[in-house]
Amino acid sequence: MKLKNILWIGAALTTLTACNDYLDVDAPSKYDNGYVFGGVNEINTALNGVYAQLLSGDTYGSAYLSTFCLNSDVDFATNSNEQPGTNNFRRFDGTSEAGDLKKTWNAAYQGIEYANNFIWQLEHSPLYTPSNKDFETLQQQMGEAKVMRAMFYHDLMWLWGDVPFSLLPTSQMADKVMPVACRDTINDRLIADLRAIASKMKFANRLDNGIERISKEMCWAMIARLALTEGGYSLRPDKEHNSYGIMLRPDNYRDYYALVHLYCDSIISSGTHRLTKSYRNVFIDECNYQVDNSDDPIFEIPFAQNSTGSIGYLQGPRCDFNEGSTTGQNVWGKASGAARVSTFYRYSFDPTDERLKYVDNTWYYLYDGTPQVNFSYTMYNNKWSKFWSKGAPLGPTSEGNTGINYPYMRYADVLLMDAEALNELNGGPTDQAKEDLAQVRRRAFQSADQAEKVTAYVNAVSGSKERFLKAVLDERKWEFAGENMRWKDLVRNNLYGVALYYEFLRFMAVAENAGGSSEYEDVLAEHDGRDYIATWPYSVYYRKAANPKNTDTYPNTTLDILELSDSFKDVRPAADPANPWSQADVYGWWDESQGVKNECRYSLYGYIRTDLLGNPVVVNADGQPVSMPAPSADMQPSQLPVVRYILPYPREAIQRSAGAYKNYYGYLN
């Protein structure tokens, strides 16, 4: 039986035994230890139960790519509510009573409980001894569980900062309430834990399920990711005043960057992964359930077809049902297309970058497969889509889960983590750092005449530590759209507030220009390096076109597509009676009675917005809206308040802790 099917069965079974509140997730501890760990097959079954926790829609299956993929200058979700909300965390606006908060918290701690229980029972099994002929296999399994535990904790810390922490299952804890630990302590413990087991693990090409199983490379990469996070900035609580906090990094942060390089270099030197496929084919293969154990993906979460994981339902073009089904050409079913990118994202690319055409799409589909133009606040991210399936489609009544794998760790990430670490350690880029960046960039500029272009670009950005860091972060920006990376990269380098400031100005500038003029246009032109707002189109001309039947042009070879005129100019193309052009108004962000529309004002509500008089304000560290700093092309982090990206502990977790847990960052308990 394939791993995907085994894990789907495991996920189904755990729903029968696992309880809903993490403080009481003791179901796996109720197994008889002698039975579960009495043989290698039983141990492997128990390990599959840990893997099954990764499939939850409340974490990796959906929530981490939608609800908790916070707004930035890449991933973006609009919101028009001019009042504070309960569950709008993407715009830094929510409370401890939010339902999504509780579900994700509980799902993550349930995964930790399953991992802790497996690790403890295996450590205490009489089979876990060097004299056992299967000891090598058992050490590999131990490593897999420890990496999954680190994944759950790592992503919890990104959202909640300091969190309840234990490496013991609840059955072995004297106090059933996990104590809250500082994220520095947690990261150090997890890093040490993985470093101790990494050498005992196998490379992906030696595992039966390859990159759908956690390998030595994944363990090394997870150490690097933990270390890079720990070495960077993060929002720390001001417990005395309960303000929004302060951005800090550890005094010994260079030690963590050294670890990043050590373990990234181990992966690079192993030669087990490389960037051979085109960028789009990495993700098209995932949409077709194809696995390559030696290319970009290092670990893919192995969702089961049509039963777990909403990859390709959240991303790609939207398509709605008509009376519970799609019809006509559309035999793929419904797609929400909700995980989108900012409409300004495409202007950051080199126009010849192959990634641009793939992650930024301007049309969606009606239920019958008719393409419809989309130019709005956000664009569809075509990295994954259920429509890219070349084999049997999921069917016209399918929606939600797709079973498309999610690449939790990629080799491109390893290369760029290494480049960032080396640049920090050496006060500027080394030859290895430059080659790391060049490898990722070469895949995006593959034609023969662009090889020199890549070399020239890397040399041009290597003049200083600051310029090279910006180039690495830009490359990550272009590489990881939709993978919940951008806001974390910005936080780690204390640049989140600056990025949100300019993104807000972009929306305001376009909207205000539609009503006359904007004072932000010149500032943005200087900061962004191009005055695209001056030539921003307020209408677009389009017509339906036949499918090119070439996946290098468009991944679906059946559905019609749209042909757009030059979308950067308001120019009517020459008339064509055989296939006439249609005109659509776009970027209608100004209303004669309202002025700037709410989506431009309030999509970053908890950090920057306008007040009721239309004046831009930022929310300071005391939670008070104050006047936004004057428009500047060179805004510095010190000139802006911190971004309260840290979430509140769920109200129920605080109540169940009997007062042991307390919210800071300006939240009310």
C-alpha cells in the first residue's frame, strides 16, 4: 500500500481516538506499549500515526497556507471591515476567542503529543538497542519523529512566540499543564535533539518512500531553519507594560548563523539534491502526484488524493460550482483560489523571469470552464492547481482536499539560507554565497542567452553586505510565493514594518490616482525603482483564446485561456472582427462618494490603516493609532512601530491552564 494511503487510514483512525483539547491529548498513550512497540512493523504503524498528524487541515493541510499566512508584499488577502475583528489574523487583528486560533493550537499540540509518545515509547522499548538487527531502521524512525516534533514546535513559535513546551508525553508528565518556555530555550533543545540523531538517519534516495519520508537531508535542513530563525529578530514581550513588545535578536546570533552554514553545506556537499527541473515543473509534477527524490523538494508532506490537503484548491484560478458541480469543459470541480498574491507583486520581477508567468495569473473560470478576466487587489497564484492534473481529474463535484503534496522543505531554500548565513558571518558575500544565489537564479533564467545575465546580476548585488542581503531576500520573495515564507523572512531581518508601510502606500497611491493624484507616487517610484503607477492601466482589453496545448505556456491543456493586450497600458488593440476584444474596467479602487475603497484602507488594519477622516495612521507599541510617518523612499525600521504578528494564546488554553498561561503583546486574556 502506498504511503499516502497508509497515512490517510492513519488520519481517519486518529479522528476516532484523539480528543479535541491539547491538554488532554493522551489517546496514543493509551496503547499497550508492549504491543505497539513489540516489533518493527508495529513501530512503523505507530510512526505513520505521527505522520498522519501533519495532514490536518488546521495546520499544514490548509490553515498555515491561508488563515495564518500573514499579509505581506507577496501573499495577500483583502479585508474591507473598518472595525476590529475577532479572527482576522492576516491583517494583525484578532482576539483569544477566535475559533481558528483554538483549532490550529490544538492540532499542533496533538501532533506534538503523538510525536512525544512515539519517541518516549521507542526509547524505552527493549528493541531500541544496538544489538538488535533492526536498530539502524529504528534510529531512522526515531529521527523522523523528532523532526516532525521540531516542525510542529517551530511553526507554533512563529505564530505564538514563547509557547508551552515538553519533550515528554502527557502520560509521563507530573504536571499535565506544560510550562511555557522561552523560544530560545525551545530552539536550543530542538537543535540539540536533531543534531544528536541526524547522523543516524538515511538519505532520501535510500528510503522506500523517498522525499515523502523524512530523511537525513530534511533533518539537516530543519536544523538550519531552526538556527536561522533563532539567529534572527523576533517580537519579544514587554511583560511589565504589556505593550506590543520589542524586536530583538540573541547576543550570540552569529553562533546560529554558523550552524545554518554548517548544515546547509552538508546538504549541498552531499549532492543528493539539485535544481534540474524547470521551476514550474517542480509544482506541476506535484499536482500530478509525481515524486522526484533528487530534485528541488527535500520533504513533501504526503497528502492523500481527494481526502487530505487543500493544495491546488486554495491556489490557482478560482472556479465555482453551479448547483453542486462544474460542467462542460471543466471536469476538475471547484477551486477557491483564495491563497493569492498582491497585485503589485509582479512589478518586482525582472520581466524575463520564468517564475513571473507562473505565479501571477489574471483569469479564473466559470463553472463551465469559461475564462473570466481578473485584475484586482490580488492575483491568482498558479504555483499549484487541481486544474494542472494531466491524468484522471478529481471530478466535477470535487472540492476542498486534493491530495497534492506540499513541499515543506526545498533545496532552493537550503541554498538561500546558506547565502544569507554566509553573508552575515563574513560581513558580505563569499564566493559560495554568490554561487548559492546564482544556482537559484539560473533556474529562473534558463535560456542560453541569459546565463551571462545571471552572472552580471549576482556580481552587481555583491558590493556590500546590505545589498547582497536584499538580493537574497528578493530571491526568496520571487521563489516562495504561497509557501508562507515572506512575512517570516521580513520578521527575521526586522523589515516587516517597512514592507507593510510601502505596500499600504501602493494601494493608496493607485486608488488616489484614480480620483486625481497621489502624494505617494514619487516616493514609490524612487523606492521601487520604476514608476509603474504613472502608467497604471484602468482598463484592460482581452479575448478568449484557444488552449496552446503546451504546458510550458499554460499547465492545463484543455481549458480555454485569455489573451490580454499589453496589460501595462490603456491602449485599445486593433479591431479583429473574427475575434473581437472586450474591455474590462480594472483597479476600480476609488469611489466618487467614498473616496479610497475600504480594501485599500483596512487590509493591514492592525498595523497601518486610515482613520475615519481618511488620514493614514500606524498602530504604535501601546496599541494606539498615531500619524503615519511622512512618505519616504528610504524608511528605516527604527522609524516605524513593531508589527504585532504574534498571536494570542486561545482563551480556552488559558482557562484550562488555571492561570499558568497569560497573554502579553497588548492582548486581553
